[in-house]
Amino acid sequence: MTRPHVGGAGMSPTRHSALLSAIIALVVGLSAAIYVSVASDHGAGLDPRAVTRAAAPGPGSAAPISTGVWVGTWAASPVSGEPGTATDGMAGRTVRNVVHTSVGGTSARVTLSNLYGTGPLAVTHATLAVAAGDGSAAAVPDTLRRLTFGGATTVVVPAGGQTVSDAVTVAVPHDSDVLVSTYSPTSAGPVTYHPHARQTNYVAEGESTEDVSGAAFTGAGESWRYLTALDVLSNEADGTVVALGDSITDGITSTAGADLRWPDVLADRLRASVAADGDTPRYGVVNEGISGNRVLADDSRRGAAGVNRFERDVLGRTNVKVVVVDLGVNDILRDPGLADPQAIVNGLRTLVERAHAHGIRVVGTTLMPFRGHRGYGDGREDVRQRVNQAIRADGVFDAVVDFDQALRDPYDPRSLRSEYDSGDHLHPSDRGYRKMAETVDLTDLEGPAPARL
């Protein structure tokens, strides 16, 4: 498909405006036809697995020829509309997201979200490439692929919706960075984003999706925009693990650009164990942590509650076999009074029931100590202890990872050990995140979910 040319040397402003308007009208007019690859991105009311997924290869892409299964290699939850983008969005700019793979594959596809947009998001150019690996926006030239959607290079994502690209054939290595670039000529309103990415991402003025040098990407920031998932056709994995959590899972205090969040380290452990003995479950790992997130309460800046985003962020991911749930501490800390421990436990049970209804195994974690944090109080500590008691003894989950026991100070169990504390007495250090991942018994990640009664 020939790309529309927007403007040129010597073109009058009036003619340029008229041509741009005509192109935008054409894009919006095509949306009905392209809509087959688009679906609602809200957390409830729609089975997100009904989204059309790469049904047909588009121009410039080849149909996948390798064997394997589709799995998630990276994901991030849409959190809210990015502040300051309500008027112009990312109109006339190219967004280049940098994401890190947990497993490799021979083909790839992406999910783009306009959950928090107030108008249609017209993406007229999109590409995927393996990053050059130097921390810049540069790509390995022969890996750059133009993305299509239902065979077209343009897609319109309605407000509140998402779209999944067609598959492109490209060798995606595990434990590597991938660049996903999108360009939209017009504003869709607030940009759907994930803050606290702990990863430098880039912006260029104008359409630069095929720039392999990265020279055009003079803007940088620490947010992922529009992109919410990267799947690969993989012979390295048989399914996907979802880490569902808050800022501790999001890795808000991990070293930026180093991929040291506990789900990153868990992915490293799984790959190393498979290489060593072949008996470990072969899974991609995706991180669905949102800083400040709670089990029960929505927040306009911290995302939908776990019970409200579970369908989108767990059931909506690709080929999920198991979910690890580390939620509840913000229900305690952000309640102006004292949270009801039984309500938190009941919320966790709701997540388990929904997972089991889809044959997904659920591993739960205990809540780590936070004495010394500004939100600490004896009453809140009592709530944490009661929630942990239920998690350990009440059969809430299929298996339990005791993060509390692994990271607490043996001389003051209400506090994190100093070497595992980032300094705020709530979030782990890099060493603490590694200890969390090392605490997971890899055999707990396999096995069927209990049969429904």
C-alpha cells in the first residue's frame, strides 16, 4: 500500500491543510473496514480474547513459517491518560517505545491501546525492530518491519479501544530490547500511557517510524505510550506467566534501564533452568504491575482496581497458564482509616475464581513489611498480618510465595532487611527484587488449575 504523502516543498498552507484534512477523512472513513482488528480495551463487559489477532499477513510482512506457539514476551498495563496531552495528544510525532523480551520468537505482533483517548486514534505508520542494544533509539537495520492491521498500514482505534497488529516475520531474541514505533497525524485526546517504565523511550517530530539510526528521536521520557503488549511466535515457551501487582511488581525503585524488576529476574531464572535441566515450565513472563494499584478500589491516576482490570490484564493476555498475584498493600496504605482485611482477602478470592474459570493457575504472595514508611501504623500492621495469615493458611491461592518471610528483618519482622530496602522502607532495592524472584519455587508455576465444581 502506498503511503499518503503529507505536504512537500512549495505547498501552500491552504493546500497543505486541505490535503491533510482529506487524508484524515479517508483514515476515519476506513475505520469501519479496519474495525475487525479493534475491540474495547475496558476491563469489563467484553472478553478481550475476542480481539482479532493477526489473522492475515499484510504487505511487507510474511506469514509465519516457523513452528511454535504464541506467547506474551512483554506487556504493560494502560494506567491513565498522560497529563498534558488532552489537547494535542501525540499528533504529528512518532513515539518509539523500548521494551524488553522475556522469551524469543520467529514472528511478532503488538497490541496498541486508546483506552483513555477521547477520540479515534489514527495510526498511519507503525514499525517493529530489534534495538541496536546501546540504549539509544537505534535499530538493527535488517530487522525493521512495517506493521499492518488487517492487511492495511493504517488503523483507527476508537476511544476506549485497542487493536492487535498482523504478525510480521522477524527473529526476536530473548532478553533483548525491541523498538515499536507509531505515528499519528492527529490527536485522539489524552495519550494512553504507562508511567514509571524504568526505561528510556523516545519521541521524534514528524513521521520517523522507519528511522533505523534513531537520529530523529531527540525527545526522551520514562513512559510507554499506546503499546500494551508484545507477543511472539516462540519455540522457547509453551505459555505465559502474568505478574499482577502494584509498584513493587512495576519495579518503581529498580535501576532504570537495567531490567531488574522481580518479573525480569524470574524470566531469567526460567530460561536458565530450562537450559540446565529442561524440567522447568517454559514460559514467557509479562509484567502487569501498576504503581499505587489496589485490589478493590479504582484510582484515576493509579489504574483500575485488580478486580476490575483482571479480565483485560490477565485473561486478555496471550496463552496465559499462570498468574502471580502480589496485591493488597495499597489497600492497606491508601485507606484513610483501617482497611478491612477480610474484604482484601475476598477480593483476592475473586481474582482466583475468575482465573480458575479460564483454567489458569494462581500463585499468591504474602505482603511484605513496611515499618518506617510514612504510611506505617500499628493498626495497618495488624491488617497486613491478618491478610498474610489468611493467605498462608486459608487456601486462597493454588500456591503461595512468602515474600514477607524472605525479605523481612529477622530481628524486626515488621521491617524489610536493610540490604533489601530501597530506602523508603516499602519498595525493595535491586537486591530485594532479585530475592523476590529467587523465592518463587518454579515448580509452583506449573500444573493445572483446580477443576471447577
